[in-house]
Amino acid sequence: MSNINDKLIKEGILFKRGYFNRYNNKYQTLLDEISLKCIKVGKTKNFTIELTDQVEVVADKKSKKQFKVKSSKKEIFFRAETEAERDDWVE
């Protein structure tokens, strides 16, 4: 888990694909290449993806706003508000 001294690289609102291929609001924070922390807006539910594992971020070929974060343990799909915002997360 990250500590208070980690440098914040990126934060913003993304939609995470859940059950039945629906997207739910999530608050995203990428901390100093250590972890991607996702906190559900208005809720206490959250999860963290450790970036010390091999993690791949891939833009979706069908949708210009979607991308996935793929690690050895899980694959999570996200959708941004705009194509430019998606590109910012994928780089």
C-alpha cells in the first residue's frame, strides 16, 4: 500500500465496468507508479491494484473512450468521459 509521501501522478473520475457490462462511477488515483487506487464515489467500497506486478494498460479497439488494466491477477475495464481523457490514462 502507498504511504503519505507518494507523489500523485494522475487522478480523475472514470467508469468501471461491473456486472451486466454496466459502468459504475469510480474515483481513480495513480500513485507514484506503485498502485492504482479506486474509490467508489459516494461509497466506502474501494480496491487497489499494485503496479509492482506486471500491469498492462490497453486502449479498447472498438470504443474510443474505453481501456483495460490487465495484471496477472485480474482484468478491469474502464471508460473515460472523452477520447482525450482515455488517451491520457493509457499513456
